[in-house]
Amino acid sequence: MTIRVWLLIKSVLLCFVVSSAAFAQDGAAPPLSLADLDALIEQDNETAPTFDQRGLIDLLALIAFLTLAVVSFLKKNTTLKYATMVVAIAYMGFMKGNLVSVVHIFALMEWSFPLFQYNVAWYVLMLFTVVSTVLWGRLYCGRICAFGSLTQLMDRLLPSRWRVELPPWLERRAIYVKYVLLVGVLGYFLVTKDNSVYKYVEPFWMFTLSGSTVMWTLLAALLVTTIFIRNFYCRYLCIVGAGLGLLSNLTIFGIKRWQQCNTCKICENACEWGAIQGPKISVTECVRCDDCEILYDDEDKCPHWLMLKKTTAKLEASKAP
């Protein structure tokens, strides 16, 4: 059940209660007795959707996918990471269309959510997104989001010579655009209560293969831009990414850093998200893509291990007779 449908149902029920009270007050109809209300509730329960076998299958499939994502993250396995991205596009994107959206932020602002009984998988995804962000950072952006997975795979498949890197001064400022959009869109919603604005600030609707000419035109322009500026939407325009970026300031388990990271530029140059600036990692921009952590563990590339080997060799040489 979508948020819109649930809001509509609540509106209809409210209208029913108000109209019933008005009729009773005018004497046009007698008030409903407790027995009548019980009968209506029982009848409604008989026709209401239930958490059936299909719902259980959807829940188990989601849990299996989230487990794959966490395992690929903890194992720091590149093959598993890209396999997770492919599944994210196919399952979370085209099969389910189940992505965290600014619409969910709208619902949070109004404290309006779908019925838990019929939307268990939805709540599992939301809970996972929040908990994983607090634990590790923007893991959702790096592995779970179908659109983010699509742009990362594009970056791997397209020739690197096509890429254009923004000047450092421009990139440092461009990352704040998504926060401006977040404030602007939330302000617009507070004033107008129009949640349809998501169609024009998020491309996630593309997985449903439905949209207006204007929406498809904007999407085409966005994807063309992504060919030349990698992860363009995720890095500079994503409102959900901005929200999770703010939440990631609470991250418990951040990325480790060696003493040599103060001067080494290997990981900074390898980071596709502009999240590494000298010895510091910006938790709001990092999506836990593993690239730098894999380099940390590479004893043939990381200066930490190379210097440690050199120090160990000197100690062994000094002890030799």
C-alpha cells in the first residue's frame, strides 16, 4: 500500500466519521451502535489485504538482498559488490521499484506511514537504511539504491577517457547543491503539501518506465551528464543522499586511517566520490564503496604496510649476528 493510498483511506474514514456524526446530530439517521461498529470492522477485516504468502516471499527476498549487500561490504569483495549492484538494479529497481525517496521524508514530516501489517518489507528497508547509516555511513547509497548502482556500473563500463573531473574549487562547492535542494524541496512541500514534486527532483521513477515527456527529457540529460561526470546525480543532486549524509554524522564505525594517510594521496586520487581530502574522510560524502579500504589492506601498495615491512626488515637486520 503506497503512502498516497493510505492517506486517501484515512481521509475517507475521517469523512465517514464526520458525516456519521452530522447525520446523527440532525436526526437524519440513528447513531451507530457498538454492535454495528463491530460488524463493520469485521466486514472490513474480511476484505482488507493481509500479509499473505506473496508478502512473505517479498520480505524474504528483501532480507536476502540486504544480507548480500552487508556480506559484500564486510568481506570487501569487489565481485560481490558488483553482483549486489546488478541485483539492486534488477530487483530493487525494475522488479519492485522499492527505493528510499524524498516522499518518505514528506511522510516523516507529517508523521504519516503505511499500515505496518501490510507493509513489513517497506519498514524493514527503512529501518535497515537508518541503522546501517548510523553504523557505517551511506551504505544504502553505495549498494542498495538502484539508481546509484546504475551510475556506478556506468562508471566501470564506460571508457575512463570520457570522464571530466570538475576543478577542485568547483567540486567543493557543488557538493552542497543537494543540501540546498533538500531544504528547498522540503520548504516547498511544507507550503504546498504537493508531494508530486519528487518526479522532477528524483530519477527513481524511471524504474517504473512511466513518466511525462518533460520527465524523460530531464532523465536523458541527467544520464548524458553522468557519462562525463561520474556519479553526477548522487554526488551533487540527490536529496536522499543529502539526508543520509546528515545522518551519517552519527556513524559509529568509520573508515580507519593510518599515520601515513597524512601525506599519502593514493586513496584520495582513487576516490570517485571526492570524499577524501588529505588525512580526512568526509562522512557525509563517503558511500562506503570499499575502494580505499581495499587499498588500505593491499600490502604491496599501501605505504603503511611498505614502511612497516621496511622497519621490520631493519630490525631483523640489526639482530642478525
